[in-house]
Amino acid sequence: MMRANYGYADASGEYYITVDTDRCDGCGECVRACPHGVLAIELDDEDLPKAVVKPELRRSLADLCPGFDRKCGQRQPNCHSVCRPEALRHSW
């Protein structure tokens, strides 16, 4: 199982979005479902499309993506509801 962690840790906590690259099929539905434009699709080392957190937004996740359970989990669709089970995870 391969997991890619995008984000950061500071004194206030750990803010990571994890993509299970074995489960992510690169369909892009999570990109369309994200209201804050945090996600993108890029080719991995094997030239397969996979979800990533945009590099320029990785240090801003606590502000841009204020926790899946508290905010986006209440909206439909959301990045978790459109992705394969366990393809995306939020650490906070």
C-alpha cells in the first residue's frame, strides 16, 4: 500500500490529507467536489493520474480545508463521498 501525505505539522496540530495511491484511480471527482480548490490531479512516477494537494496550498490546509468532519462532511458531494473508500483521509 502506498500513501502520499500532503500538509504540515505545527504547534497547533497536524494537518495532512493522505491519498492512498493504490485506491485512487485519478478520476478527478474529488477535485470537482472540493469547494476550496485544494486538490488537483497529477501524474505519478508511473505516469498514472492521482489526486494530490496543490503544492502552493499545502502549508495552508488548516485554513483552507477546516477539517472534513466539521465542514465538508456535511456537504454532498464531498471528496470522501465521490472517492473510492479510504482513498482520501484527513488527519484533523
